[in-house]
Amino acid sequence: MSFKFTNSIKNKFNNMSLTVKIRLYFAFILFIFCCAFIVIFIKQFQYNKEFNQIIKNATAASSFSIDFKKDIDYKMNQIIFNEMPFDDVYKEIDEADAIAEELIITARSKECKDRALAIQKYLKNLRTHVHNVEENIASNGLYDDRIKILETKIYIITSLIHNTIMEYTYYITIELENFRNGMHSNMVTSFEIITVIVAAIAAGALFISLIISESITKPIKQLGMITHQVAKGDLSVRSDIKNGAEVKVLSDSLNIMIEKLSNLIETVKNEQISLREAEFKLLQEQINPHFLYNTLDTIIWLSEANKSHAVIDMVTSLSSYFRASLSKGKSVVTLNDEVLHVSSYLSIQKLRYGDILEYEIDIPDSLGKCSIPKITLQPLVENALYHGIKNKRGKGRIQISGKMQDELLVLTVEDDGMGMKPERLQEVMEGISGNDESNKNFFGLYNVNKRIQLYYGTQFGISLESAYGEGTRATVCIPFSTEQELPDANIGGERVLLRNGGCF
């Protein structure tokens, strides 16, 4: 029930006009001032509480003076006549000294502080004379000496402490009265000033809200008309609002947005053209006349050698190769189809280079339905064969594997061919990852990398690892997906398939 009520209030607020919202805003300002008003009253209450606490301290100081003199005089008499312990006397002097220290700290006037300091000084002297009595008793001194110290020293000092604390009480009473009068005067003055300010702000806020709401709603309506035209597809319109700082910023931002939207649409068109051109060029590369000529020449040679089974295998592989290349015009195929394409290619090359080529495809069946841009693996395999295996003396091996890693599909094509030196590897990586497709040496790899980045973003693509004399590993990294068709391109952050990490 409360959830529905909250949604109802929220919907009503969202459906309110801007004018009503602004008026509510100023009502909120008034509420803030009322809260501030309450805070002031609370603070005043705290001042009064502090004042009462000071009064309480002054009262405690007054009772301290009476009790202290009476207790010290009595206890010293008991000690001298009955030779009782001095612990209670020293304890009371320590407590009195702590009270005096507190009075010094909290004193608000010079008179009060001077009296508190005098009390502390008298307490020090009192401790000294009490100690003298204690030493006299401990050394079995004359009884008359103790009485003399008691009557001429201790009684006089306790009287001085009593008189001084009474003076302290007198001055703090005057000070507290002045404090109370000042606080009362400040409270009345503050209340009058705040009342005037709040009244003025309330009146001004209501008046200004009418002006501001009118100055905003009018240009907002104009912006609404422009956005309505943009929604219809007219990107030639522009906002021309000059008045109102905030609305002008909104108007300029709208113009910038329309301009960027227009440029973005144009960029998408250009990238779509680039993507289709890359796919077309890569498809043309698959129907390479030299590859077709060499394959047909091998078929003729096998036929002349009466190797009919080999001829059948090669023709079947060639048919599967071109069928997979065309893939009914699809841009994206399943990983199973891509594996069929590359295995057909390797079967053909195995018949041609049987004495130097071995290969293995190790991709789990669970990944077979993954979506992948078509003709992704074959250029990597072709690169491994012609630039790795053929340049190596003796038999070479190509290993194709795939796995899932952090919600990414990772495919690798690894050969044990000649490999590349670091400077050559750097040159190849720059060639396939740059924006210049004129370098024919890296045309196949460049187009594969370019298409992957157009589909998924620049975090993804091809990475190469190579060691001279040991071999090369090409890795393709793309987001895992089982969709049958990918978006046309990743332009301006529109595709939300980019993830942390990637191949590069």
C-alpha cells in the first residue's frame, strides 16, 4: 500500500508543470528558514542550559567554601588531640585543589580568575603547614608547636580560603547576571531580525517565482518544439534562445547534441561502408585465383595419378570451403560453420603439402553455437602456413584451439614454424592494428582485425606472440554470444558489448 502511495506521489510530482515545481521549490526554501529558526531556538535553549550549569557551579563553589573550612578545622583538631591519620586531610585538600583548577579554567573574568588562583595558592600553603604538623607529630615534637601552627597558620588560611571563595562567588554572580541579560537581549534582537528577513525572503521568493517561471517555461516550450522536429528526423533545425543563462546553456547543449547526432549518423554510414568493403575484400581473398589454380592443378595431378579418392576428398573440401565462404550472404556464422570452413581449407592444403603439414583442431563442442564473424580463422591459418610452416625445413604443425575465459571467446591459431624476430613482430602488429590498409603484406590479418573492432570495439581483435625459430601464436578475443547476427558496427559507443580487459 505504501509503495503504491509513494509511486502515486512521485507520478503527480513528475507530471506537474515547471511553474508549480518552482513554487514548490520556494516553499521548500521557506521550510528551510523555518528549520533554521527552530535551530536558533534550540541553540538559545542550549545557552540557557549552559547558563544554568554555570549557576550550579557557582552554588557548588559557595558550598565548597563553608564545608571546606569546617571540615579542615575539625579534622586538624582531631589529628592534634587524638593523633589520627592525615589521609583524609590531604584528600580533601587535593579535591579542593581540583575544584580551584576547574574554577581557573572556567573563569570568564579577571576578578574570578584572580580569586581562583589565590585559592589555589592558599591550598598550597595549607598543605605545607599540615605537613609541618605531620612532621612534628612524627618526630615527637612539642605539643605547643602544633597548637601554634593550627591557630596561627591553618585557621587563618582556611579563613582566607573561605573569604576568597565568597569574593569569587560575588564576582561570578555579577558576571552571570550580565551574561543572562546579554543573552536575553541577543535572543530578542535575533528573533526580530530573523522575522524580518524571513518575511522579506518569503515575499521576494513568491514574487520572483512568478517571473522566473514565466522566463523559463516560454523558452522550454520552444525547445520542446525543436526536439519534436528532431524526433521526426529533421536534423537541420537549431535552437536560437538568447535569454536566460540556464536555458541558454540547455539550448546550446541541444544544438551540440543535434550536430553530434548528425555527425554520428554520417560516421555510422561510413563505418558500415567500410565494414562491407572489408568483408567483400576478404571474400575476394578467399576466391584467390592462385589458390583456386593451385587446387585445380592438384586435382588434375591426382586424377592423372589415378588417385580418385584423393580427388573426391579435395573436390568435396573445395566445395565445402567456398560454400562456407559465401555462407548465404551472412556476416556472422556459428563457430561450427567457421571450423568447417577452416578444416576444408586445411584439408585442401594437407593434400597439397602432405609431406610438411600436420594440423589439429581442438574446439569444445559446447562452443559450437557461438557467433563469430565469418572468415575469421582462415586468414590466420593461411598466415601460419605460408609465413611459418613453408619457411621451415621439415614438417610443421598448426594447432587451432578455443576456450571460454571471463565471458570471452578466445581462439588461438599456433604453429611451430620459423616465427618472427621482435622487430618483425612489431612491424606486423602495427600493420594490422593501424588505419592504413594499403600494406598488402598484412591484408588478410588487417581485415580480420578491422572487422572484429567494428563489431565489438577496439578492446577486441587479434594479438600475436612469436619467437624466432620456435613459432607463432595468433589469438582472437571476442565477447561470447550465441546470437545469429551481430549489430552492423560498434560506432560511438552505441554497442554495449565492450567489457573490461580484452586481447590488447
